[in-house]
Amino acid sequence: MNKILTRTLIASLTLVSTAITPLVCQAQIRSKSGELVVVEPRSLPEQAQLGGNSFFLHSDNAGSTYLYVEQQQGARLTVFEVTDPSRIKMVSTTPLTVDGPFDFVRSLDGNAELIRFRDGKTVAVLDLRKANKPSLHVVSGLLDPGPTEPLGETGFLGVNEPYNYVRAMPRDYQVVDISTPAEPVLLTTIRQVKHRVVNEETGTTFLLGVDGLTVIRRISVENDYKTHQMQMSSN
């Protein structure tokens, strides 16, 4: 009888453990009203749990939105699909053979992004025609390009003068829930954030900090966006 009870108890604990584990992996911080959801790095794909140097958002012509994160001091570019903030996916990781970290400067023609290396010696173009698997191309022949000025969407002017890189200062971001004004609540603190970008369509805020990528979702904005997309597709 004791052996039967022991086996039954072990089986029950195994089922409980199996049921609990996914919940722990998908842990999120929610406001009282459910409007704000903070998705921590540990709840995102493994590649999002690393710090990064810079990042930016890009939407392609097929209606998908991607987040490009430069990691490992310019040695790797990781791409996440963030079209649906509730289902963020890592779609590609590309090793780069470039000289050090860089920053994303501006969009070029909607299918490329201008990049500047922090050492100030050159710039490059990130080809986004295959948005989920971009390629990086250094602009050759430039001599110490300083500030750049756009020439429409298909070109730019490079001014030959010293370039001074301004280092991003890390700051802590605190997420506060005021859905119950009489009881404001500090939901969480995101440490040492160097870069922030917002997808205005879905209301999603992306923060790149020392612990990796943190995502702050606004559920009502997401729902409004989904409703709008459905209406557009039915017309």
C-alpha cells in the first residue's frame, strides 16, 4: 500500500510540476486593470536576454514589424518579429564582421537603414529588402565622414569633419500603475536602460537594458489596432 501511495504521490507531483513550469516561463507583470503588461527578458526568446548596443523598428510591405538588435559590440545582429506583441519571436541571428559597435541613424527608401560606426570612421547600409534576414554593407571610399544629411529617401550627404559619438547614459525606468488613482503601484524597475523605441500602432514600448530586452504592452491599443486591421482587410 505504501508503495502504491508513493508512486501516486510522485505522479501527482510530476503533473503539478509540468503544469506550473510553463506559467513560470511565461511570467508577466500586469497592472490591476490589465491594461499594462510588462514582459521581462526571461519571458522572451533566449536571444532577448542579452544586453545590446542599439536597436530599431522596421515594418515591411507585408504588414510585419521587426525589431533589430545589435549585440556583442557589433558582432551580431538579432531580428525579432514583434507584429503581435503577445507573440514575439526570434526570426534570425546574423554574425557580422565589422569593426566595433554602431548605431542606427535613419531609414533609407523604406528598404534600408543608415548605420554609423561609433569610431566615426565610416558608415554602412543595412539592406532590409529581406526584412527577416538583413545584410550589412559598408560604404567604401568615405574619408572621416562627419554628420550626414538626407538627400530624399535614396541618398545622403556626408560632411568631412570630425564625428563625436555621444555615449548613451544608462537610466533606470520605473513602470507605475495608476489605474486605481487612490492606490498607485510601482509595478517594476527596469535597470540600466540605454535605448528606448515605441511602436505607436500597437502602443508597445521596447527598452534595451543591462538585462536584455523588456517589452511594455498596452492591451487597449493592441486591441484597437487589431480591430482596425480586421476592418481594413474586410474592405
